Amino acid sequence: MADDIKKRKRLSGSQYLKKRLAREKDLVKQKGSLLKFCQQNSQANVINDNDTDDSEENSGNKNIEDLSMGEVDNKKKEHDNESKEEINITEKNSANLNIKDIHDISSRKADFDSENENKKEIAISIISEENIENKKSCNYDEKYTNFKSLDFDDPNKWPSIDDKLRLYLIECGPRQINMETFPINTSGRSFSSFHYFRRLPNGECIKRSWIIYSKSSDSVFCFCCKLFNIGVVSLTTNGNNDWKNISNILNRHETSNSHKKAYQNWKELETRCKRGKTINNINEANLKIETEHWKNVLKRIIELIKTLSSQNLAFRGKSDKLNTSNNGNFLKFIEFLSKFDPVMKEHIRRISSQEIHCHYLGKDIQNEIIQLLTNKIRSRIITALKNAKYYSIILDCTPDINHTEQMTVIVRFVSTTENETTSKIEHVSINEHFIGFIELYNTTGLNMTEVILQKLRELDISLDDMRL
């Protein structure tokens, strides 16, 4: 019989009382919170609320501060879901508000609007500061001289992107144009700085650094997808200006696999550029190391040639190979240096292991370096002679081992040394310098005169300044 007894469908009086007291307690806590969302017709004489519930697509010039309204929207949804009885009680209470409460509500709204204006200014300043930093990091080095005329702020005008331009754009970074009002199309819509941020369900805002705006085409591009040309989409090729559906387009694009891959490639290459770990940087570093190695090798070879020449020592012997007997003073000194000098040790190692075949130790290189040193010394002698102005010539002939007459040319002049401050002559010296040998195939006076005059013209020495 007990099972057949029907359960009570309605609450008892005590249960109704407990439920009513709990509801009234909640209403006391939430008193005045719904007034922020009252329509204009309900408080027309008190609050001038200009907020609207337009969709995201119809808010082309929507302020950036709306991005931080997540908590307010959540509260609104909670209050809209309240029971009809709670809404009636709240409206009844709001109708009985006095003038002081109305002024308090107006002041809170003004504070709220000013706080949102500050958030907007902060967001705009963040974008501006990032653009300034990107401009500072964009260096016009010698390797980027071809891109000085590039309109970097307009992606619609970028040429086809190669590896060199890609590195340049990544070093400069994306620049997001921020304007108070963007151009309005024929449909009455426009782009907004609102789209530079992604709004998460919890109200948090994430900056979309990959979005760049083009003034010439009034469209937006994806920076990373355009750099790596991944996927044939409007954000990569010609830009997208469908402002009505731009929010959905951006949301779909940033969750696509092609965009994620391009974004990852962009950040990896940007990190390698900052650390100098790109292929070009590695190759340049290796090239610089190799260049320094050969410079050091040539310095030692030249100094050795100068030392042997100043001591009138023979260079070559019977053999021109390293680590053999009778291979001459030059190669022996090279072998000696390799025992103590790491540069020459590495050079000899490369030669022995046949890593290189051009070692700059042969007789042709020796003669070429000797000739270069000769020209340099001769030019200094001629300069000193011209500074002295007057000179004389000493000539002498002697046959060589082939019985060919060799005429020596020696110039003689007086040089002075002056004090730089007082311009007084401090030292006077008589100088005689050997200019060179001239082969004579005819030892007549006329032929010798013609030969010496020709030599003076080659050395650019004036005959009028010669004195006997």
C-alpha cells in the first residue's frame, strides 16, 4: 500500500520559504548589476547608453577595448537566464531607485568608458611600439642595398620573394598599420584594428602578429604564408577584403595546417637569424675563416721573402718539394715555421694531405712577390726624388754570363727632413738609389742616350731637373 501512495508534486510551505529567502539573498548581492544592460527606452531620461548589439561583422570601426568585455558578457548571459520572477523583482526595484542611485550608476558607467578608452590607447601604443622596434631592427646592410626602394609597409607591392628578400623581411618583421578610420568600401564596411587580436572564450586577447594591412589594395595579408608561399589562398596572393566575413576567414585560416606550418617556419628562421645560424651566415663565417687563413699565410710568405732578399740569400735549391734535402732556403724556412707557427702548420698539413693544390710556395709566386716589392720600393724612391726636385744619374755597363751588356741606373739626390712644428730643416742626407738594369744591344753613345731617355719617360722623371 505504501508504494501506491503518490509522491508530493508541490513543495511544502517551509520549502517555499527557504527557496524565497535564498532568492532574495541572491538579489541583494546582485542589486544594480543589471542596470548596466538596461535598454535605452527603460532609462531614457537617466542614462544615455550608446552601446549596441551589432554583430562583429557590422562593427568595422569597433574599438579594441571590446576585446576585454568577456567577463561582462558572461555576467549578462547569467542574468538573462534568471527566472521570470527574479527579473520582475529586479525591474520593480530598479523603478524605485532614487536620484542618488542614478548618479552613482552614471558615474560608474563613465569610469567604465574611460577605462576602456585607456585600454584602447594602450593597445594602439603597443602596435606602434612594435612597428618602431621592427624599423630599428631593419638594417640596410650592403647585402640589402637592392631593397632600399621597397615599400615594406605595403605587401601588395612586394615583388616575388626569393631567399634574400625573405631574410630581409624576417629581419625587419611585420608592420601592422593602425589608423583611426580605415577606408570604407561600397558596402559601407571597412577593416578594423579589432582584427589584429584574437579573442579567446575566457576573454583573453592574443595578438595576431601575422596580419598585415595593405593601403593600396585595402586588403589584409598573412605575413608568414606570403613569405613561404604555402597554400593558394587570398591572404597569400592578392589579399582579402571581404570585411563582412573577415572574422570567420581569419579564424579558419589561423587554424589551418598550411598556416601553422608557415608560422612555424617563420619563427624558426627568425630565431636562426637572431642567433646567426642560417645557412648564409654559416657559409659567410666559413668564408671569413678561410680568408683570414690565407691572409696570414701570405703575410708570412712575404715577410720571409723580404728577409731573404735583405740578407742576399738564395731562394731555391736543387729541389722544389717540401721535406726533401737541398730544396733551398725558402722551403727550409717554411718547414721551420710549421714546427712552431699554427698557421703554417695547418698550411703544410693541407699540402701534405693534398687538400689544396695552390699553396703559394712555388718559384713563380716567389718571383711575382719579388716583382711587386720591387715596384713598391721603386715608387717610393721616385717620390723622394721628386720631392728633392734636382738629381743626377750614374750609369755603368757590365756584361752578364750570357755576354749581354747590362747598364745599371743609379739616381743621386739630396733629401731634407723638416720639423713639423717649426718647419726648420733638421737633417740633410745625400741618397743614392739603384733603379734597375737595362739591357743594351748596342753600346754606342746614341743608343745609350735613347735608352736612358726612354727609361726616364717610363719613370715619369723630368729631364729638366737633372744636374751634372
